[in-house]
Amino acid sequence: MPDIVDKVFDYTTYIVHGANSVVQTGYDVSIDTAQHAYESSKWIGNQFWDGIRYLYFNARSSLPDNINSSLTKQQSSHSPSSGLLNHVFENVIQKNKYRIGIGIAGPTVCYVGFRLFRYYAPLQRSANRLDGHYRYEIILVVGSINSTFVYKLVNDLNMRGFVVYVTVSDEEELKKVEEINDTDVRPLVIDYTNDSTVNTSLLKLARILDNRIENMPKEAYYHFKGALLIPNYTSLPKLTKLEQLNSREFIRITQTFFLKLNTLLNNGLLGILRESNLRKSKVEEHNKSKIQGGFSKLLFVNFMTVNEEDSRKLVHEISFEINKTFYKKVYEQYSPTLSESFSRLLGITNDLSRIDMTSLDIVLTKKSKSTMISVSTILQRLLEKLSYKLTPIDIHNKIYDLLNDTILRSNYNLKG
């Protein structure tokens, strides 16, 4: 029986590796992979049938004599009906073994086909541009540029053709943004001293959106694509018990993960999003370019890496729940309902005071790898080979897709 499972493992692994090598080998490997997928489907069906027969006729040999004799007596007392059922069962499996093989290998073949399609017709995810390749779509990233996740995301959005503004609140963050040395990645200094200073800081962005784009031969204006709110969980202390959390640290957490975001939203950011929705048609008229992706978006992005062996996650879990609760209340107050979203999309209503928003929770789990593999974990090995690994480009693509969706759910999740 282990030989059968190992062969299934080998064939399935070959198909998956064939899919993963499409990018490198192109057409030749795709034809070879498809052929092996077809052959594997038939082979798996035959092996499934042989395995069923093996289990049925040999499983009783491992049972104790008293149990085996009892089963023999029961079988003899019901031999006509049980024999008929066995015969029917064998016929059904025998006649449908190829279908069973195709059913098992079918999802893998579909995956191969999808990878082939994306290889020859890749999905383009980039910002819209004006004539002359001028950029006009702005994204505001509210997060610490010191975070590796934020830093990579900012550079990715820049590569896609957006003008990216990053909030900074100290000299270290300002210097890191300037070190990117790109005119389309710009710092937006936020003074969190009080509500008035925050409002003044955000007015800088509002003025940029109101004024025409500089250094362009024709009159054109920026469009505010949306804002990304990204808390930095890497700066949190690693604790296991509440008694280890002192009052000063708790105040810092609430300020970082609640008060600052709430201050930004209610002292200018919500107003900028509403104003952008109201001026959307005028921007399209001046720029002579259709704005894709609906209205301006507000995205709450919770990115957290979790180590399964590290139990010091108390503060991270508390902060994560605080952010989720905060987002839930913001969503209830300012987001349109599903019917309102469709009405705005179809032009039935002109109420643009509501803001399209969603939450994207991204949790990456780090697992320890063991070199000890027993016979009972063969299936686990197969599942690990087939498991999907979340990559930075997958996360960036998801964020791009949410910024360009016209109808949003309240929450999305990515795990890897």
C-alpha cells in the first residue's frame, strides 16, 4: 500500500513542478505537463481501484482470530446480499476508475491551465496615465516607512505608476523616504501634537489635489486613488501576561493603533476622500481620461507575522483586536451599504458622502521544519508540496485589486 501512495505522490508532485516551471520553460514544458497530467489521471484511477481491492481482501488478515471468525460467520449468514453488494461496489469502481483518476488530478490540471493562461496573457496591474505617460493617480500610505512591509509596498506602488505619499512623523522616517530618491515617492509630514496640527498637515495634500499638475503642457489634475492605513506591529513588545504590560506601554499602543488613526480620519482624511469623490467627474473632464476603479478607497491593512512556537503574542493580539474593532465602527458610520454602492455605480443616487472602504487582514505564520518524516505523514508531505505560498507580489496585487474594485466586501483575509 505505501508503494501506491508514493507513486501517487510522485506523479502529483511532477504535475505541480511542471506548473511551477511554466514561467521558465514556456510552451515545451506546458505540452509535456499536460500529457503527463492526462496519463496520471488514468494511472491514479487504476491505482485507486487496486488499492481498494487490496484493502478489502487483505485488511482482515491483520485482525485477531476471534474477530475475524465473527466477521466470517456474519458474512456467511448474509452471503447473498453482501455478495451482491460487493459485486455492485466492484463494478462501480471498475467502470469509473478513469473518472475517479480525472477527478483527483482535475484540480491540478486546472491549475496548470491557469498558469499557462497567465504566462501567455499576463494580467496587467498598473496605474492609469495621461497622454505623455504623465502620472496623475495619488495614493496615501499611512504607516511607518521603517517597516519592511510598508517599504516594499511603497516601492511596488511606485513601480506600478502611482504617485505615492508616505506619512512621516520624525527625522528618521523623513530621511528614509528621501533616500528612495524618486520624485514620485513623497513624504507627507504629519504633526500629531493636536487636532489642529494634524489638520494643517493634511491640508498640504488637499492643496496638491486642488491645483493642476505641474510641468504639464495641458491642464490636468491629480486623482486621489485612496489611502492605506497600515499599523506597525513589529514595534510592539513581546509579552505573555497582562501583568507584564505597564501603563506607559499600553498608552503608547492606544496612541499608535487607535488615537492617531482616529485623529487623521476626523481631521482631514475623510474630508479629502469625500471631496475626491465629488470632483471625480470634473477630473475626468479636464484630463479627458476615464478614471477606472470607481470612487476613492479607504483600506485598513493589518499585516502581522506570527511564530507558532513563540507564545509572546499577547500585545499583538490585543492590538490586532483593537484595530479590528476600530475599523468596524468606522465602517458602520461612513461606509455605504451594498444597495447604496450599486446605486452609486449605476448613477441612481448622487450621494457621495459615503466612502468605499474595506479591511485586509494578512497573517503570515512561521512554522518550524522537522527532518523526521514517518510513514504516516506521507499525505502531509503531499499537502505541503501542494500548499500555496503567499508572496509579497500576491499581497501587493490584492491591495491593487481592492483599490480598483467598484464593489467591496467589508473584510478580506490572506493567510500564508
